[in-house]
Amino acid sequence: MITVFRYALRRYRGQIIGWGLAMFALGFYLVPFYDTFAAQQEQLLDLLKSFPPQLTAFFGDMNTMFTPNGYLTIEYFSYMPLIIGVFAVVAGSGLLANDEENGTLDLVLAHPISRTALFTGRLLAFVVATLGILLIGWLGLVLPMGSSKLLNIGWAEMALPFLSLLGVLLLFGALALALSMVLPSRRLAASIAGLVLVASFFITGLARISEDLQGVAKLTPLHYYQSGDAINGLNAGWLVGLLVVAAIFAGLAGWRFERRDIRIAGEGGWRLSLRRRKATV
Amino acid sequence: MTNSIVMMAQGLTKSYGSVQALRGVNLEVRRGEIFGFLGPNGAGKTTTIRCLLDLIRPNGGTLRVLDLDPQADPVAVRARTGYLPGELRLDDNMKVEGALRYFNDLRGGKADWNFVRHIAERIDLDLKPAIKNLSKGNKQKVGLVQALMHRPELLLLDEPTSGLDPLIQQEVLGLIADARSGGATVFFSSHILSEVQEIAERVAIIRRGQIVEVAETASLINRALRRVSVRFEQPVDSQALAALPGVKLLKQSDGTSVLMQVEGKMDGLIKALAAFPVSDFETEHPSLEEIFLAYYESDRTEAK
């Protein structure tokens, strides 16, 4: 399992660096900018009042946007699940199905390694890669903290919204993984998980201005994402809830992977699957 | 299963939806032999081999590999087996040596790296290039090295020479023969009959998910069709020969020479020829291709 983990993590290197550096650069830009932003709050408030509430709702409470936490929520944490969610969904759906579809899994699984060990090793690599991306992102916010006179958040407090984000990312990654184990193609699994992510983002945002949607919003994972509010205190119940659901999806995926046939190269879609099977038996 | 039987399948069935890939496969492979598994594309060769490694699960029947049940103990079976897939795909982002080290790591670093270099050298495989820059033939060589490098007891090779040029095919067959000399049992599938004829001691022919014949390669060749050419000192009426059971007249010229196809025993033909003034008599062993076609021909006739 250690070999599987090591090699899987190595394959995430590029993504960890790419996604991590993007988050790092954004944080590094936003923190020093806060002082200027806060100094111009009257003009900015006038400008924001002209925006429709349906638009501003997605970014949190505009009344608090000039507080350090509100600023980071609106400018950074509010949309981060949607952005890094792309990584989680693509990585989750491709954790096993990618190699299965390109035909390399057949030979890997012909080696003395159990399906459970392969699954666990790769899942752990995905978790560590996600943690790595968030760690680099977190550094992007805490390292330039001294460059702002007004924005002064402790390193530990700043880690809390990242923990909340981690819960969301693991949940969507595990959902995509579970779907990839039951659907005929990785792409379909990624599309459905991505759709759930986007729908969750919009429902949660619109529920802030429409009471009718608040009931539905409670059923979406992003309702339990604290965004920048976590700086004031992490809702451990929500985080545990996200992680438990992620674990359930991962468990279902592992259960399914243990029992199913390993497809060989090209057995992708429904129609293609039947044609290829006839050709390769 | 006795100790001399390395692999055994009984009544093995497997279906993909409405497609029945295996319809009760029965097979026994003995320790130390090279066993050819013949059949056209789509006959069930790949499906059988993938069941042996627990990559797919059969719907019914019994399987024993190296005295183990592959479904109950897949890791132990794979640890003692070397496998070359029919459609070999390797990670394009790795280099040849990196890929081989990865496979070796998955086996707990069991391979002797000097031996790996020795096999690679023997089949002229450079370990430095990236996989993505390799030709199909060179990728197949990587596949072979990974299958052989830990000196497995059982080699499962699915169409090992598929897509290779004749020179590399010979190298591959040489490696397979060497592995057997080193004590390995080799089970290899092919639809190229001449290569099976060259190295396999026993052959199973699979058709539409069923084994239609298991035989010693030599006896398969001996007992089936023969081509007989006879030259006479003076013109004869060859119709009398054509009327013999199992004899088919293929060609005759001015009554002094005939070419015949004889199925089964030669005794009747020899006795009939004794009545004629024979000046020359030649018989050819059929190729496995012809035997193979004969099986399919008879099957088709039965189906009608």
C-alpha cells in the first residue's frame, strides 16, 4: 500500500503545485490589498448597493465585508469550493477509473496487491494532495499577514476555514469516486459530481435571499461549509458531518471496487462498452 | 488438484450482459509445460486469463491456480505469476526503468536488477527512454520484462507476440522457452498458430467460449489432415482413389499425378495405391493453420 500511495502522490505533484500556487498567489495579493480596500469602504458600499442582491448573495453578507473576516470571505473563501472543487471532482472521479479507462490498471492489479490496498493507497494520496494544496493556500494568506496594518488574523485561526474547505473537497472527491465506480465512464461521474457542486453553490447562495430555498439548502453540502466565518470559530459538528458523508461515499466506492470486474482499455461508455467487450473476450 | 497440475478450470462461465464470453471452459495445465491457448479473436482467451488473476469474476465454475483459489487468495496467486496483458498499456509519463522499478516495487522489490538488465539486453530494450516515445514492439518488450523479471512459477501471456515484427517474435518465443527451462510453466494465448506449433507441447483450442480440443501439439498435427502427392508410371483412373473414405481429390494432371487431401488414417489409401504403378509418393504434415481451419470447418458443417 505504501508503494501505491507513494506513486499516486507523485502523480499529484503537478496538481499540488499548480493549484497550490494559484491559491498562494491569490492570498498573497489579497492580504496587502485589505488596507486600501478598507480605506475606501464608503465609495465601495455605494457601488455595492447598486448591485442586485441576487448577485451579491453568493459571496456572503455584504454588511460585514469591510471586517477582516468578511473581506476574506467575499474575496477568497466564498467561491473557493467551486474553484478547488474542480480538482476534487476530477481527481476523485479519476482515482481508479482513469487508469481503468486507459488500460493501465489491468497490469497494476495483476501484481501482488489487493484491491483494498490499491484503493486505500490512492485514496490516502488524494487526501494528502488536497491537504497539500490547502496548506500552500494557507501559507499564501498567513505569510503576508504582516504587510497589512488592519488585517491581523492568527495562523491557527486562519487554518480553520481551510479545515472547513477540506471537508467540502473530500466530500465532493469521494462523491465523484463513488460515482466513477458505478457509472460507465469517469467523465460522466465527474460531470454529475460537478453538477451537484455547482447546484449546491447556487442553492446555498440563493437561500440567503430566499427563505423558500433554505430547506433545500440544508440538504446540500455547501450549506455546512463555513467559509471565512470559521475564523471566529469552527463548527466541529458540521466539519465532522462533512467528513462522515465523505467517508460513507468512499466506503461505498471501496465496497463496489472490491466486487466489480476491472474493465480493460476502451471500455468507456455504455454503447462502446458492449462493442469492445465483444472484441476483446 | 494434484501437485503436477498448475492451473485448472472446470465449467468456467462468464457473461457480459447478454454476451456469453465463456460457456463452461474446462482446462488443465501441467507443471513445467508450455501450453498454447488457441482461438480467434473473441473466442474467450483474454476472459479466461483475466479470470485466473481475479481481474474479472466468473459467473460459475471452479478455478485453481497454483493450488489456490484466485478469488479467495488473489494476492498470493499474483505474487507467483507473471502476466502480460493482451492489450498492454503503460503509464506514458514514466521512463522504461521507472516503470519497471514501479512494478518491482509493487512486488516488494523481489526482482534481481542484474537479471532485469540481462533480459532487457537480450531483447535489445533500452531502459532510458520515456514510455511515450516507444514503439508498440518496444512497449511489448517492457511488458515481457515485467512479466519475467521476478522469475514467476507461472507465466500467463495473452497474445505475447501480437503486433510484433517477425524478428522480435522469435526473441519473445526464445524468452518463453528459456523461462520454461528455468522451471516456469507457461500458459500463452495466441491466434497465430505457427508460433504455438513452434514452442507449445500441448494446445487447447477455444471457440465461442468453449474448449473444442485439448491435445499434444504433435498428435494434433499427426492425426488430422495430410496432403498426399502421388506420381504414377502410366495414366490411371484416380476416381477409385477419390471414392475412398476421408480422401478428397485436390488436383490431377493427365492421369499420371494426383494431389489428395487425406483425413484420418492413411491405411486405406496405401492399400488402394498398391494396385497402381507408383513412381513417387510424398506426404506433407499439415500446418496448425490447416488443422485449425478444419476444426472450424467441421463445426460449421455440424451447425448446418
